[in-house]
Amino acid sequence: MKVLVYQAHPGAPHSEANKAMDVATDAVEGIEFVDLYATYPRFDIDVEVEQARLLRSDAILFQYPLFWYSTPSIIKEWQDLVLEHGFAYGSGGDKLTGKIWSMGITCGAPEEAYGAEGYNGFALRTLLTPMEQTARLCHMTFLPPYVLYGALAKREAHGLSPHAEGWRRWLIALRDDQVDLTKAGACDVIQAEDLNEVIR
Ligand SMILES: Cc1cc2nc3c(=O)[nH]c(=O)nc-3n(C[C@H](O)[C@H](O)[C@H](O)COP(=O)(O)O)c2cc1C
């Protein structure tokens, strides 16, 4: 599969977790990588260029730190502009049919913070339903996100390597069609320790 990674981090110089993922991405041949904030510092997203990227890709991954239970704002801007009627949805809007939509998300809060009993009140997958439904409206296959919980504590403990190494494995497996899409699709989220279960 041709894999496209849209990375979005508005505070790139302060990033550690996403930076480690970027280094991992760089080590995988054949991935198209777009740093959205670096490419469009004034948010002047080139719709034609981005739609062309989508057309030549089979799996589209958004990689970002969770910000206020959502994406950094440039990803929302990208969605608003690029996923046009007649291209992504609506009459004649079938250009993304069958492509994979997924994410690589780092969360500052620990896993136990997510869920009805946790201080964030909702499961991460519940918070991601707008992304999931957007993929569905665009006739795409939503694959659960590859997630790092507790990113801030892991930064302090210099414990980011397993996540970054897992991201490298995940990209290679997607590229080489080695992901068991049925098993992966049945997960809520995929963490580094789950990869052996979902990669053939
Ligand atoms: C404006 C802002 C909002 C944030 N919102 C959340 C959030 O809703 N949930 C969460 O778990 N972490 C949240 N965080 C923490 C980031 O997700 C965390 O710092 C990031 O994933 C670490 O990755 P990095 O090292 O690449 O920056 C937020 C951080 C900032 C600056």
C-alpha cells in the first residue's frame, strides 16, 4: 500500500514524542510524509496538491498530539478544505472509496484517564468519533489509531523508544500489506504492545 502521513504539531521545537515518531518515519522507505505546519505556516492549504496526494495513496494517516480532546487546528482546516463535495463525498464524491483512514496520536494523559471512570470522562475512541464518521462519509475504511498514552511521563522517563519503534513497524506493516485488517479493526486503539496481535 502507498502510505501517506500527515504530521501536525504546532509546537514542533518542543515536541519529543512526535519528533521520535518522525525519526522513525524517516527510516521507512516509500512513505510520503507531510509536515502540515511546516508546509502551510499560514494555513493556505493547496487543495489541488493535497487531493493529488490522496489520489495516489492507499492509507492516509494523521499523526498528532491530542489537543483539547481533538486535533491541532490545521488538521481541521485540512478537512474543511480538502474533503470537498464531489471529491470525497456527495454526488460523484467517490475518489477516496476504499482507502484507509487512520491516526497516530500521542496523549499527555495516562490510559486510565480515558473512560467513564477517568478524569477525562470519555474513552479516546468516543472522542475520535468525528474522525471516524468523516472517514465513513468519505467511503473510507477507518482503522483504529496507533496511540501513545502518558506521553508526558514517558518523555520525562526517556521511555519513548518502544512507541517510536512500534510506529516504524506499523508503517512497514501497512506499506507491505501485513496488517490483519480484521483483527486491527476490532481493537479500540492499537498500542505498541498490541502490534504482534495485528501484524501477520
Ligand atoms: C494546547 C494543548 C492541549 C492538550 N490537550 C490534551 C488533551 O486533550 N488530552 C491529552 O491527553 N493531552 C493533551 N495535551 C498534551 C499533549 O497531547 C502532549 O503534550 C503531547 O502528546 C506530547 O507529544 P510531543 O512530545 O510530541 O509534544 C495537550 C497539550 C497542549 C499544549
